[in-house]
Amino acid sequence: MTRRYTVLLFGFLLLLNIFSDLEAQEIDWWESAALYQIYPRSFQDSDGDGVGDLNGITERLEYLKEIGITATWLSPIFESPMSDFGYDISNFTRIDPIFGTLDDFDALIAKAKDIGVKIILDFVPNHSSDECEWFKKSIRRENGYEDFYVWHDGIADNAGNRLPPSNWVSVFGGPAWTWNAERQQYYLHQFQDKQPDLNFSHPLAREHMQEVLKYWLDRGVDGFRIDAVPHIFEKINDDGTYPDEPLSGWSTDPSSYDYLDHIYTKDQYATVELLYEWRAFLKKYQSENGGETRILLAEAYSSVETLSQYFSNGTHQGAQLPMNFNLMYLNGYSTAEDVVNSAEYWMNTMWKQHQTANWVVGNHDNSRVADRMGRHKVDLLNVIVNAMPGASVTYYGEEIGMGNVPTECTPISCDSRDPERSPMQWDLQANAGFTKGDTTWLPVADDYERYNVQIERGVARSTLQIFKGMQQLKKTAAFKAFKQPGGFSYNALTQNVLQIVRAAANSEEYRVLVNMGNKVERIENLADKTMEYVLLTIHSPHNYGDKVDLSGSFYLMPYEAVVLRSRT
């Protein structure tokens, strides 16, 4: 080969490397984001009443920046009778006084933009509170609101008794239809009877909810997490009747939600089309107002095939992040093979078709990782969800290993989901630094003096430090190169050892190794290279910077997770 062609080839390869690096960087912010859910009642109380609020969140925004969070989404903060702790909204464009004021919200947005943390709001379109003015107008059949909700006369039995229109059961148990004496009709509620379902077949309902989106976009939010997506539309027959749902065979209790197979009240295609409509609205808003992409997160406990439709049908786009709950079903006995199987279900559909992924650690409706899997596996799951390609979604407190807190009924709350909603554990002060008041709306964990931000900041291999280390890795070229060929891979090396590889062409490679089991694992001939330890959990006997020759044998301790790096 002549010198001239050698130089040309070298130049060509150099350009390929440059374009590869550019490609690794040319991903939208949400595609590899670190998302963080805040349950506002429990994050930080600023006024001493024992309930978290907006000013408390503003005070703690710097913490989110410190731990590497891209965006935080807030559970509902809107005016509400609090029958379902804010998911029963009486006014979609006002802040509930328990959380503060619109001025407080604007101050939060300003601070978030100043430090570079995005704010995502909960959007609850399926229903309102029965105390919402829209519902009151609909009861009175005021002009334009007659069919704003789902109403029906009901059906008559052989004895002439009026019965609900169908056998549908509420998610919370019991009939999904409730009789309204004033209007003399049944109304549909897929959740509480105090949460009547909006009728999105009605143009005014669609218009009002789009105005809600615009209102909060104008105030500076960066997107919305859409609550209870599968329930937005229901099947209605051509004659205006509602079909009974078949028995599921999962329960013998007719009042249980599991009693029926919900083929007419979940995941209707009209819901998919509505998501496409909202996504188009957000894109239009961005084109007219500038700024970065505003996103939609869809909460849907649905099949991956259905979630794929919620994302896109190839022509139209919907929610950028239909939330992936597969890893939330892992338990203390789950193996590396279980993790791979859970991931494959998602990757074989969502990744192959759309090249998008997200991994949810927990939320306000499910037990914390420390209780689902055991405290010794909290670090393992935090490493896994942040090592896999795509966005990670962390519930507040999971980054310090918080556990469920036993609760009893109080005048404020009597909810089976309370144990995972306890106050955030900040420091060694009374009430874990959550409030300067004497009481808290839910009890603080007894072990808060061990599991809190202040203590874990000072411990090299604490859960918090492992979490922060993974967020730093997510910002490297190798972790951002997941759309490049060879940018990532994952497999179970043994039943209990998971390997995740992240690499950027001609730059660096990371290997994440996680031992899910309680025995020492011997790994042999993994690769013909030497790598260094750059992240180590508390169960590892190694030191940062130690080298390991992967062409030989090496060992992983029980519940050990490590990140290895090599550079070219």
C-alpha cells in the first residue's frame, strides 16, 4: 500500500471515529436520562406541618443535581380533596394549599432551570374528583358538559329494578358504576367512586385536558407522566350499551378486580390514538416555543406489545417512555438469568422496533427494593438499572436503600401503600431532617440514623455513593453509545452472574459484573484483556484501580457488583 493511500485510509478511519463519537452524543436528553420520582408529601417539609411541600422540594433540588438526576417527576400537587392523595383532582390548574401556591411552583421551576434539573408533572387524565366543577356541571347537564363524563341510564332486570350498565369492576374493588340521584344516571369510575371517569370521546373533554397540558407547559415544565393510561377509554357497543367482561378465572370474589378479564376496559386502541394526539401537541408546542423536547411518560401495566403501540405505530409517535416495570417483579430469589429474561421481554420488542428502553426501580404503589429483594440486593438493582441502555427511573429514597415503614391508620392516612411513602431520610436530626415540626404525616423509619443522606455521603461504598458513581458512568461516551453496533450487550455468565458490556468505538469499554447469588462465583476466560476496577460495592474485596486479567480466572463474592474499565 502506498504512503498516499495509507494516509487516506488513516484519515477515513479518523473521520469514522469522529462520526461515531458524534453519533454517541446525538441522542435526545430523555433517551439516557436519570429520572427520579418525588412523592411531594414525603420529600421535604418547609413549614413544619409534617407534610412535604413545594418549597421543601426547591430546597433540595441541589441534592438532585449532586446525585446526577436529569429530571424529576412529581406525584400530583393539584387541588384535591385527597381521597386518593391527589389522584382525585378537583382543579387541574391550581396547586393544593397543602403543597403551597403557584408562586411557590414558579420558584421551583426557576431554581430547577437555573441548576439544570428538569421538572415533569403527573398528568391524571382518566378521571377527576367528584368535587371538580366539571363533574358538577355534568350532573346538572349544563350546556357542553352533558356528556363530559361517562353516563348511562342502566338496565332493567325482569322485576323492573334498575341495574348498572355492565358487570365492570373498579380497580379498587366493587362495581365500577355508581348511581347519581341528582342526574338519575349511573356514572363510570374505574377507580374510587369519588373519581368519575372523563369521556374522551367528547370533544370538550379532549380540549380541556389539552388546555391543562398547555397551562403547565407555559409555566415551564419539561413533560408529563401520564397516570393510569390503559384505563382512559372503554369499549362501547354501537347501540350505546356496554359489554360485560368475561370471567378471568383468577378470583372467585365478584367484587375483586381480578375476577374479570378486562378486555373492554383496558388498552383500547382509542387510548393509543389519544397518546399520539398529545405527542403531536407537544411537538407543535416545541416548534412554536423552542427549547428541548418535552416528554411523555406513560404509566401502563400492560404487555410490552401494547407498550410498543403506546410509543409508536411507525407513522405516529406517542409516549417517549412507556414505563417498563419488568424489573419490579424481581424478588430476593431472583437470579441473573431472571434479570436477563425480564430484560429480553422488553428488548426483543421495544428495543428492536424503536431503540428505546427504560428501567423502573420502584414507585409509590409498590414495596421498596429493600423489602422486595432484601437490603443486600439494593445496590445490585441500582447498578443493573443504570448499566442497561436507556433511561433509569428511581423512586426517592431508593438511592440510599430506604425500606418500607410499618404504619397504622391515622386521621390523615389509612392506605395499604403507606409503608413505601414514608418521609425521606436526610440526616441525623429528629424526624430524619424531613421536618422541623414535632410530627410527620407518616412515621419516619426507625433505622433512619443508619440509612440517610448525611451518613452515606461520608461512606465510600454506601448505596448513595454507588448510585452517584453509576450516574457518572451514564454520562460517559461508552454509556451513551448504545445505538452504535456493539455499543452494549448483556448476558448471564452463570445462573447468578450477570454481565453488561458498554462500549464506545476506539474509546473505552466497561464491563459490569453482578453476582446475584449467595455463593462465590468463579469466572474463567472472560476476555483477552486486562481491566481496572472503577466501581465496587461493599461486598467486594478489591480496591479502586486494581487490575484484573480477564483471560484467566477471577472470583466474585456473594452479592458483589463491580464495574471494570479498559481504554484504547
